[in-house]
Amino acid sequence: MITATPLTIPDVLLIEPKVDGDDRGFFFESYNQAEFETAIGRSVKFVQDNHSRSARNVLRGLHYQIQHPQGKLVRVVQGAVFDVAVDLRSSSQTFGRWVGQTLSSENKRQLWIPEGFAHGFVTLSETAELLYKTTDYYAPAYERCILWNDPDLNIQWPITAAPTLSVKDMAAGSYMGAETYS
């Protein structure tokens, strides 16, 4: 059984599984298609699972695909991250707004980010490993990237030093110049 809580952008959901634990450890269903689809109110077909490992202060994002957009169900299996979704749907009432949540192996929370959003995260622990399901395949020709610290987005990343970025993320464009969804 999961609990799905809409965030300030209601289409982005914080998913909390029921965790059974005792002195031996814990057990929970990390994904149940019927419960998940009931929680989000539609059918979803996941086609790809991804596994990412990052060191402390690594920031990845803000990534999206302008064609073949990906919905993502993100969870952390080791460590902790601050995970962010930016609404790029121009017809949405929350267009241009962002939400962020701390996801960790301790809290076992997941974030559902539907199609039409840019996604990024920064590692808060020594290392972190994320698993995430996507609703479409990775399509590098359509991948886009928005600068993590774009002043128009004003994302409040919980970091005190400059993050470690990939070459791609360092070359990211501005939010105002980004391609968006209708």
C-alpha cells in the first residue's frame, strides 16, 4: 500500500510505500503497477530502468527530452539527494515553477515526475544511488538541459559550495531560451 501526496505542483507526487520492519530489517513493495496507476489516475507503461551513482555535491540536471518526453519514478537506494522537477508545460498553471524533495535510502520516498518536466538532483550524502523508471526510452538527439542555477527558476538547492557538474550541464542553456511543451 502506498501513499501518494501531491506537491505544490499537483501533478508531481511524493510516493511513500508502506514499510514493514523489525530488528531483522525491512520489506516493502518498491513498485506495484495497480496501486501506482490508481495513485496517479492513469495507465503508465514503463520501458526503461536506470541506475545512477554520484559522489557528494554532484549535481545532475536539469534534463528533459523535447520529443519522447519521459515520465520518471525516482527513488534512492543508497544515500540521499535533493530531487527537483521543473514544469515545462506551457499550458500548465504551474509552468516555470519547480518542486524539490529530499529522497533517501532512509525515508524510502519516491518522486513521480510526469512527462513535460525537467529533472535534476544533487547528492547530499557521501555517495548516492538512484533507481528510476522511465515511460519512454532515452533519446539523446532530443535531450535538452537547463542551467541548474538559472536565476529565473531560482531553485533553492541545499548546497553551500559550487556543485560538481558534467561538461553537458556546464554548457546548459537558460530557462528563458529553453524549448518547452505545449
